Amino acid sequence: MEEKNYYTIDPEGKLTCMKCGIPLVKGKAKFMYLDNGFPVELPVCPQCGFVYVPEELALGKVASVERALEDK
Amino acid sequence: MMDEQIRIEERGSTHVYRQIKMLSEEELVLRESRCVYEQPAYCVAACPLKLDAKAFMDAAAKDQFDKALQLYEKIAPFPAILAAGCEAPCEHKCKLCELGEGIAVRDVEQAVVRYGKRPTVKGFLRMKKKQTVVLFGSGLLILFLTGELVKKNYPVTVVSEEPDLEQWLRAAVEKAGIPEDAVQHDLALLKKMDLTLRGAELPDAQQIRAAAEEFNAVCVSPALTAGLFPEAAPDQALMYDRDLHIVTGSGESEGGVLAAAEAAKRAALSVDRIVQKLDPSNMRGTEGTSETRLYTNTEKVQPSDRLPHDMADGYSREQAVREAQRCIQCHCDECIKGCAYLQHYKKYPRILTREIYNNVGVIMGDHMMNKPINACSLCGQCTVTCPNGYDMAEICHRARQNMVSTDKMALAPHEFALLDMLFSNREAFLSRTQPGYESCKYVFFPGCQAGAVAPETVRAAWTDLSSRLEGGVALMLGCCGAICDWAGRYELYDTVKEFIDRELEKLGGGTAPVVIAGCPTCMKELKGHEGLEVKGIWDVLLEIGLPEGGQGLDRPVAVHDACGARGDHAAQEAIRTIAGKLGMEITETEYSGDRSPCCGYGGLTAYANKEVAHEMTELCLSRSDAPYITYCMACRDRFAREGRQSRHILELVYGTDAGAPPDISEKRYNRMRLKNDLLKEVWNEEVYEVGPDFDIHYTPEALQLMDQRMILKSDVIDVLKYARESGEAILDQESGLYIARARIGNATFWVKYTQENENTYLVRSAYSHRMNIVTR
């Protein structure tokens, strides 16, 4: 069965990893907070594993899930 | 400085299911009982029929007579007769009687009955009850009881010597002096009622006894009972004779319209119990008049008299509206009026306390009240404004401590402040005796915010004190621990307390010197240390006289009293005396002194809930248009941030001006600068400041965002340092920006920047999140 993804962003080749000099690709990542995990697909460097969290995501969905978990 | 090992840990998991009661049920009830918000208005409590006279007057005042009539008919099946004959005890209890004349309730009731319209649309079809009731005789009690029972949907049979309904009704009211138009009004209602009259029938004792076989409840007028059953002794509270099994009363229940109406309500309730074959004395709820503990502030109410009628038969509709508009809608909102926090959540303390108590008891699931718990400034204003001293701060503080103890308290709302406290007591901490003294008689403790907001003032104050006081004045720059106390982190608070005590002992050569506090909150916190003598700098300045060079403002000023000085009248007075000596004219506001609201910094509201903190500041500033003089640096800072001219009293005493409010990074920088400058210039200690080996510039937008998002320049530096060391960064081709990140403590910080050259960065934006991100 396919694993659920809470959020997906495809970098479409617009982001470059400065360390490895290659484009970021849509890759599997996981947000962890207070012992809770959320699988997501985010821009990831296929070589060094750098995961990019865009500003809108951090201040939007991520922040609201943080607040919700903090009240658990 | 404080132990480097002390960490502020994020709680491990949301899956911790622990619970400790924050209060016993008795303690909770005791606290709740202090809040009188839900107590009935004086008129409502005085009405034995339980008319909601307050809501009634409100509707009448808004010219909503139909609604008012509906409220009145709820308690009066024959409204015109009741309004005409009621003795109106509510009028004597009206709060306005204390000032002038109370509301003419009965006159307004009469007008409402006259001009109000009953709904023409038929309501839901109401099912008749199966149990039947018979009523024997006539009179006010039987009339009203009939009305009550019809309203309750009993199939009602009336047996009486009067031949028809009109005569039966007239017989009932003949002694009550009810005007003809009222009789006509209620006769029309009676004729519409669904009941059976067996007229022209003189009931006898045997018939009444036998009725119990045919009907589920038997009611008899007091006059018939007295005549047919001389041995009867009905219970006046229940309107019931247990031996005869009849609902009835003595002659007293016919004493007047109101007495009969009240007796009819009691009798109707007994009928409800009897038809279910239950004891009529049980489960009756509250009946009759009640006591009220309501408090209503009439300070701003102008005394007024009743509106005279110019019509023979009472008020016109317009007059009734105007008379009803005199009603002040008695209620207690003393705490809410002065508190932006209670206004924000639109809840009075009793309900807020109950919800917080329940929230703390939630073992698994959402804690909906965490935000309100952390939004209170713990300032204690409500303990003064509430007529019963309700202490919302204690509730919220206890709840925070409780949540910390059960590991339910999230770190996020308070982490920045807690880290700031550690900064104050580590990097920025300074504790030195005055040069030339092994130990000192005094120590100046200005408070963390003083160093953060007005470092020059701190320096001037200590220089002055140490030059004029005998016995040496040490200096301690640090945090008193209020931050962790407010956050509910009681273990950390004890650690800070021990640390401060230890450092103080060193300064005094074994015993702590007399502390001269520069901040009322520090003073309050430090007074809680065993054996510590603490004075306010304001007291010391009045003892030794103000230094040369002080200058007051040349406009009238408002003094904003610090919440830390609530109850400390000597401190409040001292500030005014100093302001007077500096030539300032003070205008007092309604919320001066002990009634002062919090500026929004207290209780960490400014960190945990910026929206409420902003509302608190606004409320403070709405009290006066004058510049504000404060004696807490946090108040000074928050008012200045909102654009109001505000000065700390010590700035004026020492002729310093801290200027525009610093941002969060400048607040740290100011503390470090103060410490390092003093170490170098006073104690000749060389300080090596190691900055980054690259240049960082910020766009104004970035600085604004960082302040909003509580991101320090030091966080940005750490991210860039990490990016330089690891090479980890990305380039966004669309915006042309580089983006780097680093995990610092419990958060990941991201920086968007451009690079002019290898060693020069221009930061365009920064953001953070607490979630950790991993690949899978």
C-alpha cells in the first residue's frame, strides 16, 4: 500500500544544492515533532540529503500543525 | 554565571498521559463562588414568580414589547390582572433606589400588557398530558392555578357555583380592585383557554373526595376547604394537604394578587409531582424569592426619578420605553472593564476558571484552554477590581505549573523568554563588588529589562548610588527569575533563586547585602528570598536626595503603576514624590495605583500571545493622552513601541534618554555592551569579543520580519556560520536567493540571502519552524 504523504512539493529543477552542485528533486522526508511523525515529499538533494522547507510551508501548514500538537 | 548544564528541554512526547489535579473540587468551588457575574439582578431575586425583570426591561427599553410580553406571560397566565394587582417587591430592591427612584416596574408591565402583541402564528402542536386535574371553587388561587395547569397542558376541569367563565373570573378578582380593562383583557385570554367548566354546581365534601377516583389530581379553593374540611391543615410551602390528598391553601394564599400567583406556582408544582405519584415535597428546585450576591457599580450612574404618567391609566408606549431605558441592567463586570485579557476571551472569571480546570484535567486530546492559560499577564489587577478579590492570576499560574509538572506544557510559548533569561544569567551576567570593597553593604539589582532597554540609565544609577552610599554598592546584572516563575517552570525558578542567593552572599562577604532593586517585579521576587532585605531604588533616592541633573517633562504626565508594585503603596507614592521633585505635573487615571493594568509584558503574555499583549498595551494607553512615566522598564518599552512617549522615572532622574525601543537583538546587544563596557572601564578587565569573521547586512524588511518572528541576529549568524562550514545551502533560481539552515536548540532556522562576495552577506528574510525534518 502506498504510504500517505501529508504534503508534496516538486522543485521542478528550480532549486540547486550548492554543496553537491545538482538540482533538488522531489524526495521522501518526514517532519518529527513531540514524538509525532508526518511523512511528506519535499525538495531533497539526491546526494547529500538536504531537505528544503519553503517559507510558506514553514509559516503555514507546519506552524499550524505545531500549534495543534502543542495543545495535545 | 548560571550552570551551563541547565537546559530548557522540549517535552518529549504528546503521548504522555499523566494528570495531577490543580485544585481540589472544594477549592475550585470556593474560588468560583467569589465571582458574582451570574448572580441574579436585585429585581429578579426579589420576584417570587421569578420574572426575569432585567431581560424584560431590556426588551421594553428597546421598544420590543412583544418580546417583553412573552417574558411576562412566561410567569403570568393572566398578565393584566397580575400587572394591575402585583405589589411589585422588585421596585423596592431596584438598585436605582440607592441613588434616586427605582424603576416603575409595574407601570412598565402594564404598558407591555396593553401594547405588546402575542404571537399570532401558532406554535408547535402541544400534546395534552394524559393525567387530568380537577379544580373546585373560585378565587384568585384557583384562577391562577387553572392558568398554570392549562399552560402545562393538563386536561383541566373546573367545578364551580358560578355559571360561566366571566362570572367565575369576576368572583376571583372582585376583592383585588382590578380595573375593568385588565379584567376584560384576561377574560379574553381565559375564554381562549382549553378547559372545561362545570358551572352552577356547588361542590360538596363527598364529591371532592370522590373526585380522586376520576382525576389524577384534585385542587380545592381555600374558601371551600375551610368550609367543607375544617380539620384541613395544608402545608403552605407545598399547597397540599396530605391527609385529604388535595391541593389547596389556607386563607393567606388569597392575601393578594402576588401571594395568590406565587401560591398557584407552588400548587402547580405539587400537581406535577402528585400526578406522577411522587412526594410533592421532593425535587422542587428553588421557589419564591432568592438571595443575590450581585455587585453593581453605580459610581457613574446619575440619580433620576420615575417618569410621571400623563394618562389616567398609566404610561403611553413611548413613556414606558423611556422609563425602561432608565434601567441600568445591573451586572458585575468590574474585572472585565479593566482587563484586556478577560475582554479578549469574553469570559468572566468563574467560567474561565472552570474551563481551565477542565483543560488541566484533559488527559488525552486537545487542550483548548492552553492559549488563555498562557495569555494572562498574572498581574493581579482582578484581585483589586473584583469586589470579592477574584484571583485569575493564581488560577493561570497554578495551571501553568500543573502543566509543567505533568509534561503537558509546550515549550514554544515561553522558550524565547526562558532562553533570554538564561542569556541574562550567563553571557550577560555580571556580579561585582564596588572597586575598593571586598564586600559591600548594598547591591544594585536593576533587572534584566533595564539593561536591555536603557543601559546608560543603569550605569548612571549605579555610578550615583556607589558614589553616595556608605559601605559600598555592588552591581548585579541578571534576571531575578520572574521569567521562569511566570512560565510555571518551578524547578528552574528554584535553581535561579539558589544561584542569585549564592552570588549575593559572595558580594556581601558571607551574608547577602541589602538589595536595591531597580524594578518592582524584581523587588517582589527577591523579597520572596529568605532573609533578604530589599529596597526600591526610589526609596533610596528619596532618602539620600535626588542627584543633580534630573529633568522632568514639561507637560502633564500620567504615571503608569507597575503590576509588580500592586499593593506597594509606598513605592507608588515614592514615584509620585520623585516626579513632583522633578517638577512634573501628574494626571491620575481611573486605573492608577493598585488598579493598574499590565502593559502586556507581565506573565510572558508578550511572548506567548502577542495579540492579547498588544490589546493590553492599547488598553493602558487609552487611559490618558499624556506621556507615560513608568517605573518598570518593560512598561516603558511596550508603550514606546506603540508610539507613545514614555519614560522610565530613572531616565528622568539621571537625565538619560534610552530613545527608541530596541528590537530583540538590540536588547541582547545592550546587555552585553553594558556588561563589557563596565568590566573594561570600572574593573579594568579586558573582554575579548569574538564576532563572526564575515559581514552581515540586513534589509529593513528582514529586520522587521526577524523581530516579528522572534529570530535573533545571533541565530542568523549561527546559520551562516554553519553554511560556511558545511557548504550546505541551496540556490533558488527563480528568486536568485541562497537559502541556508541550521538546527539551533529546538528550532530550525532558515536564512534567505544574497552574497556580494565571499565574506559579505545581505539577509533578505529569515524564518523558523520547530518540527525537525529528516529524510526517509
